[in-house]
Amino acid sequence: MELQKMFELQKVLDRRIETKHRLEHEYIFDKKVLALLVEIGELANETRCFKYWSEKGPSARETILEEYVDGMHFILSLGLMFGFDRLSGESVPGKGRGTGDLTVKFLEVYDAVYRFQREKTAESYMALLETFYELGELLGFTREEIFRAYVSKNEVNHRRQEEGY
């Protein structure tokens, strides 16, 4: 149910952005994919999981969660472009599979993004969503935490549209 609610909230935000910026008739799939890749990179940077040369630890948990839901916004938006919100439900795979090396999981997420970009299928989209949820689990987030953080950031994104962000 939470995933469906996030899709609904994302649909409202997407429409608002598309209307405000006159994008209703523009195909922005590749821009959304690139934005998602950038957000995943920002998330990895906050975890510092790949920075073998550094002794500095990861950013605060709240910062990492906020970066995570930034990525979720773009994943949901991409799904909406193809009507994949209707495939969702509480049965999204990935529960309990968020184990292993964090760096490897980030690479798996990147791979899932590229696969979806190429194939644009329901199967590749669900694999992306699953892998991203697994990353969230590996980062220590519950689906409820992800949902609450998503709702909060969605509200921030609406305010940013009002303020000319």
C-alpha cells in the first residue's frame, strides 16, 4: 500500500513540474535516467562505502535516507512514464535480500538502471525497484522509514516548485 501511495504522490508532483515547465509534450526519459544516476552517486558519496582511501565515516543516517528517497522519486517517476505503477503492490520482491557488500549493491543498482533504460519493460522496471529496495535494506532502512522520508521529501519538492527552485 505504501508503494502505491508513493506512486500517487509522485504523479501529482510530476504533473506539477511538467505543467510549470511546459514539459507535457516533451520526452524526458533520458533526463530522468541521468538524474537518477546522479542521485545514486550522491547517495554512494554520502555512505562513503567506496572511499577505501579515507578514514572519514559515512554521513548521518538522516542525510543518507534523504539521498535515498531522492533516488526513489526518480524511480517512481520513471515507472509512471510507462504505467508501471499499476504493477506495484506490497509484493515488490527484495524483502530480506538487502545483504552483502554495499559497494557491490550500488553497482547492481547502476546495472539495473542501465538495463531498464535499454529494455523499458515491466520486468526490468521491477528488477530496478527490487534492487533499490535491497539497497535501502542494506543501508538499514525499513520500508516504513522509506515511506515516511519519501512523503516528507515530496512535500519539500512541492515547496521548492512554489519557490522557483
